[in-house]
Amino acid sequence: MQPGHGPPHGLGAEAEAILQVIRSLPEAYHETLLLRLVEGMTGPEIAARTGLTPGSVRVNLHRGMQQLREKLGQAGTDSGGSGSGCGAPSSGQDTGDLNS
């Protein structure tokens, strides 16, 4: 790993791997997912920050989470896991509670 490109704030290897998967998604999805999952922003906060409509934020989060689960599931099959325990939120967390 290059200096300065290590896991932020002492994240473990698994968290860094998940961040790499998120960054590999299309930009519209990875931007909203990073703001939601890493920064902890709400849907309306993401909309204000990105200039997207709240509806677009919900769609991007939903589709991004679908793709993230698929990619983590594929990675999980290599190690015998289902991918659901890789730190990705379960369904309901991707678009639920966006107004809080």
C-alpha cells in the first residue's frame, strides 16, 4: 500500500476492502454510499450536499446497496461466506430512515 493511502482512522483490512468495493461502483452510487455509510449523512443532507433530489438520493442508495451486496456476495463466496456479514447493512438500512 502506498504511503498516505492506507485505511483512514485505523480501519481494519476488511473495512478497507469494503471501501474499495464501494469506490469501484459507478460514481453516482459510490458518492451517495460513502456520504451515507462513512460520513453518516441523512438522505436530505446528501441531497443538499450533492444537488440531487431526495428521490434521486434514495434511488442511488438503493441501487448502490444492491450492487454492493452483489459484489460483497461474490467476494464472500471465495472465502465460504455469504457476504451478508461483511459489514454491509442489511436491507432496510439502504433507503430507510433517510429523513432522520
